[in-house]
Amino acid sequence: MLLQNLRVRDWRNFSAASVELTSRITVLFGQNGQGKSNLLEAAYVLVGFRSFRTSSTSDLVRWGAQGAKIEGQVVLRDLERKLVVELAAGRRKTMLDGKVVRRDSNALEGAGVVVFAPGDLQLPKGPAADRRKAIDRATFAVCRPYYQEAVDFERALKARNSLLRRGDFTHDLLASYTETLARVGARIVMRRREVAASLSPVFADVFADIHGGLSASISYRSDERVESALDEEQVVAALHQGLVAETSKDVRRGFTGFGPQTDDLEMQLAERPAKEHGSQGQLRSMVLALKISEVRHATERNGEEPLLLLDDVASELDEERRNRLFGTIANMACQTVITVTEREHLPNLPGRRDWRVDAGRVAPE
């Protein structure tokens, strides 16, 4: 997939801006707070249909504006297409070649995006919720239907939690909500489990290239009752059984404490928990290996190179890991957009073009 240009209107701190992207490396540089990450986020929303920074639509609209708009010309399956995202008052509409399109449309099959942000460097030691988001983003990049499946799960979980908080429900009503949550939750477990299993060998190989002689692994972990289930129907049954068994606890605490919303992406270093035994350099190499493996996995699954977005990670990596990252990017064919404060952090990369971002304005350098 190739994003040829990106145009925004009333997006974050931009009243209007336009960037022409090269097929290889586009660099957005400038001081902090000028809007570099906002443009990167716009590219992610255009291709990925959701922000990697916030779940609130109002955060994305420029202060005082009624709505925001993102446009981009993309090449997908050798066809030029126009994507438009419009956001206003908690609503969003996406159009492909002038027609409204769902995020899981077959017409967008193969459109993948991988983002590497500074916060990702804390993944091994951070909360499980961040690792769940990471595996969700990796799943979105290779499976368009997962968008709607994730929404269905979030709605079912929110509905059951709301019912638990109210407390005035019948046994049959709660049972109905529980059955729905088990069914949609099983789809989430199966999708995440499949992607984690596919990423795992690639991740191990990439990490071995970075740290020869030291092994690393990732695996998707659920409650043991769910992990023992082999297919989706068995996962549905295991989730249902667990939810029923935990009902009295859920009623007391007012929320659902069992299910995919508590799962984790386990990261191990030499067969031990990375967050407890890894040095800072090793942990950062693990995250670097994870992102590179996401790109390779998306390319293999989609039959198209994904768009790779690097949000100010150069300044967060030491020289060794920075050289490793950009050496790998130089040898990959994927289109990459990089934000930096200091261009000196970047080597000469193939097909590179730089754009200066200053106070919500963009200009080629």
C-alpha cells in the first residue's frame, strides 16, 4: 500500500495542511508541540480508522471548529483510490472514492499500518492494557473485520458492566448479556491468539539478530480455562463458564472481571519474564523486534507492504538501537513516515524527503 499525499483540515492544531509523501521515507521535523505527531496520527486514522493516541473524537477536532477532515490518495492493489475521513460531534464518516465505506470493507483489504511511538518502549514493563492495545493494533493491520469485532466486544462488555452497576436486573437478563459477551469475546481471543502465534517466530528471529545468543519470545495469555480451549466454540464455552463462575464477584464489584479484557501479551527474555529480568537496552530491543516483526507479518499476510509510522522514537533509542532500526528500514520496501526534533538523529535514507512542521504549518525543506 502507498499513501501518496495527506491533507488535513481543522485537525488537532492544523487549520489546513498538505504533505506529499515519497514512496520510501518522508521525514516530518520540528520542535516539540508543533504538530508532527498530529500529522502522523492523521495518517494512521486515514488508513487504520482509529487513533493510536485517543478514543475521543473531540480531541481530534481543532479547537473552535465544528469538525475535522482527512484526505489521502492511496495506491492499493495497484489501483489509485481516494480516502476521506470526516469527524464531527462524536461521529465519523469514511469514504472511498466518494462512497461511504465500512472499516471492514473488502475494498480496503490489504491496507495496513504499523505505528511505533515512544510509549511503546515501555511495553514490556507497562500495564497489560498497553500490551493488549499493541496486539490489537497488530491484528487491525492484517484483519479488517477485526475493527467491527472489537467494537462488538466493547459494546457487549460496556452493556454488561452497566447492568452490573445498576443492580436491578433479572437472572435471565444477566444470563443473556453473559452469553453475548462470551460469544463476541471468543472471536477476540481467537484473532489475538492467531496473530500472536504468527508474530512469535518472526519476533524471535529478529531479536536474535539484534542480540545474538539471547532468546526472546511473545505469547498471548488468557485464563487457564480459556487457554485450554482449542477452537472458537470451546473458547465460547470456556468464557461462558468463567463468566458464570465469577458472577457473584462481578455483582459485588460492579464490573466484569473475567474475559479478554484481562488477557496479556507475555514477553519473555531467556524464558523469564522480561519486565523482571531485562535490562533497559534489552527491553527496548524487544520492542524494536516486535515492530519489525509486525511489518514483516503484515507484508506476508496482506500481500502489500504496510505504511510504517515512527513517532519520535529516534530520540528515545540509543545509538546502537537507532542504527539497527534505520538500517532495517533502509533494507525494507515499506513506505515510512518519521517524526523527529533533530534531523541529525537520522542517517541518509533511500528516497528521503523532509518537511518542516512549525506551529501548525508544513513546508518542504
